[in-house]
Amino acid sequence: MIATKNDFDRPTRRFTGGYLLGLGGLGLASAAFVAACSYLKRQHADTIVLVGVAAAYGLVILALTTYCSRMVRRAGRLNPSAAAKRYRMRFMVAITVYVVALIGSLSAVIQYHLIGLVAYVLAITPALPLLAAIASMGVYLHEETDEFERAMQAEAALWASGGLLAVETVWGFLELFGLVPHIQTWWAFAIWCFLLAPGRLLALRRYC
Amino acid sequence: MKNRLKVLRAERDWSQADLAERLDVSRQSVNAIETGKYDPSLPLAFKIAKLFGLAIEQIFQED
């Protein structure tokens, strides 16, 4: 056995904990958001209350994502590449714009009872920053000069895509038989993002 | 694929981070290559060989 200094260890408990905390936190926050929305809808709450709940949800997601990614980086003693830093910045900007666009569009459509072309444009507006977030992932894979990091990210994306297809397929049939409520398709991106974290963890466990 | 990266690194008293910095890759990449869990691409293998002043086959061998 050759002794060398500062060898990289397997992912630590803290490292895995960071991912699981992020995943669990996002799941809980999303479930609380959906429950709060459905409760407020039944209570015919004011638009401003709905907007406030959506804003709080957005802030929780941003704070949780930032905290957990920091925790994972520190625990794994990772030094992100320049491309990874740019990707994170682009992604966070896109998600922030998405939250603002969603709140703005929703409140405008509900407040002013907009219909027709304006309603279509406002409905698509929140999707645009999400498309930018998806594109930023592609740009990252193109810009990343560390081939191992690129391979790991690509593998995590494959795990997430497989997981999403599995979830959607099973849910679709459960829905067909009237056993679960309908889920709107925009959830696909959120679910895929949730699955990226365990996907990356699986990739890391295999290689480290 | 087996490799002598750990030996070569130890001879120079380099940490994985030192080697990673010289190769412009992450420490995780060096760890994965060193432990034989990830096979580097040909360009990276050439870069490693050049850094140690050896031929690729003197560093990497088939299992």
C-alpha cells in the first residue's frame, strides 16, 4: 500500500446527508406549497395571499438549494470548475427569473381576468426561464473541460431521465384507473431536477 | 485498466489535489482514474503521460 497525502475519500455521510436534506426539503416544501394552494383555493383567498405563498415557496427553494449545494461541496471537498460555477450562476438566475415571472403572470391573469393572446403570452412567460435553465445544462456539458465531471453530470442526467420516465409511466396508469389525482405536465422539469441529485449521488458512489 | 498513477504521484510527493491542478481536472477525476474506476480519454492519457515524462503504456496497462 503506497502512502500518499490528501487522498480523496469516498463520499462522506455529511456529503450524502446534504443531498438527502436537499431532496427531502424540496419534497416537503413542494408538498406544503401544493397543500397551501389547494387550501387557499377552497377558501377563495385573495390573489395577494396566493402570490405571497408562491414567493415564500420560491425563497425556500432558493435558500435550500444554496445551503445544500454548499454543504455537499464542503463535505466532498469539491472545487467546482469555472464552467460549473458559470452553470450554477446561470441556473440560479433562470430560477429566480422563473419565480418572478410565475408570480407576475399568475397575479396579472387572476387580477385582470385576462383572456386571448395576452393570456397565452403570460402563460408561456414562466416557461421561458425554465427553458433557459434546461439550455444552461446543455451549455455546461459543452463548456466543462473536466471530462470526468462531464461524464458524471451526463450520467446523473440519464438517471434523472430514467427516473422521470418511470415516475410518469407509473403515475399515468394510476391516474388512468382513477387512483391518484392529475398532475400537470410542468411538474416534469421539477421532478427531473429532484432526481438529478440522487442520480449524481449514484454516479459518485460508482466512481469514488 | 490498471495504472501506476499512485506510485508516480507518491514518488513526487504530490497529493491528488496537486496532480489535479497540474492536469487541470478535479481531484475527484484523479481519484477515479487512480483507482481504476474511470478510464481517461486518449487526450487526457497523453496529458498525464507528458506530465510524468513517460509513454502512455508505461502508466496504463490492460487488466
